[in-house]
Amino acid sequence: MKPIRAVIDPGRVWKFVKRKYGQRGIDKFTPNQSFGGYERLYHVHLRKCAGTSLNKCFLNALGGDQDTYESLASSDTHRLLLEGRPVVGWNTDLLNRSAYFFGFSHTPIHQLLIDERTFTFTFLRDPVDRVISHYRMLQDMQRARANHPTVRHEAGWAFGDFDHFLERIPRFHLENQLYMFSADFDVKTALQALRKLSYVGHITEIAERFVPRISQIFDLHLEYKPLRKSHFEFEISDAQKARLISMIDDEIRFYEAACDEYNLRH
């Protein structure tokens, strides 16, 4: 049996302690005014669906700058005050307390407690394109030797070709759009959860449809533009695409049903 010191990372323990005690006393945030009946915004951030670009857009609109996102990521509690309004990213505990004006995370909706006066929104993407984008991102990060948590946790999935990636990636990442709304990957359950959101859009329509609406409701000046573009050259083969489609059939059915219901271009 290994000594305890060999299996415990002191850095991670200290980070947990700082977060645990640093967020004591942080309660629900209630603004001085409501916005069309809403008190806050929450972004259900689906992976590889233009979410980081949009989150940075909101941070800038709330008084942040080009370094704010990184400051939020490095904060012990993942919470910052921007001109008196708190923003929270990734911290499920604080999100469940509604301790934010703008919040976001990759946490599935079925693991969150969301106050009824929260404007909730998400954006969908073609499932095949989304998985390919995930693969390209990991390849980019590996080649750049990026010091990013994603690389540490997911590098093993992309250590090889696309077929290796499909063999290694867990289903809740492979069909992330579906899993975010149903722990059992059930299309009907996911669609029911999706209907509870305030806004459902497509990543191709963020600037055209979403930005004008949210700017009007919350009196925010949003300037949205996609920020990430992969440098890894990859062309999926017909055989690989057929295999991928067979593996994400449930998410494809969810995506197509949602696009039809919300009249989304796809």
C-alpha cells in the first residue's frame, strides 16, 4: 500500500480548502432591479458550441477586459465582481446558490438548482461537427504543449488518430449535448429539459438573433465574435464519419428534433 503522501496532491488539497472557506458567506445575489422579470443570466455551456467566446463577450459587457476570463479561471472561487455585479464560472456550489448576475458552466442541467428568475440559455451545434471540433482542439493543445486542465484530463483520448479518439472518449463527452439535458441519454427527457430554458439557439445565429434580444432585455452592449479557430488539419473519412454517426445516433435525434421545434437553421 502506498503512503498517503504519495497519492494526495497537496496543491489540489490546498486549492479545495481555499475554495471551501473562501466562498463561505456568499449568498444569493439579488440586483436592485429586474430585467423583464429576470434577475440574472445563466449559460448552459455545451462543449465546443462557441461558449467560451460568448462568455468572454458577457464579461466584457459587464465591465471586464481581455484578462478577465483568465482572472476568473484562476480565482479560488471562480467568482469575480464586475462593477458590483458578481460573475461565476464552473463553481456548482455558488451557481446553486444563485450567487451571480451572470453564470456559466459545463455542469449538466440535471445537477443544478436554478432560480426561477434566471434567464437560462444554450446553443446547439451539429453533433458531427461538434465532435470533430473537440478532437481538433485536443490535437491543437497537445501540439502547443498547452498547460491547460483539459490537456491533462483528455490528452489520452487524442493520442493517435480519430479512430483512437472515438474508442477512448467517454460517452458523456461524445454525446455532450444530449447528456447535458439527460443523465440517461434519453431524447424525450432531454427535450423536456430543454423546454424549460428561456432561450435555445444555434451557434450560427448567436450574433443575428441572440445578441440583439439579450442586449435589449438586460441593457447590455454585447459585441460577439468567435475567438477560437483550430490549426490542426483534419479531414474525416467516409468510414470514420459513418462510425461516428452510429455512435452518436441518440444525440443526432435530439439535435434534429430540437432544431425543428425551435426553427433553428442546421
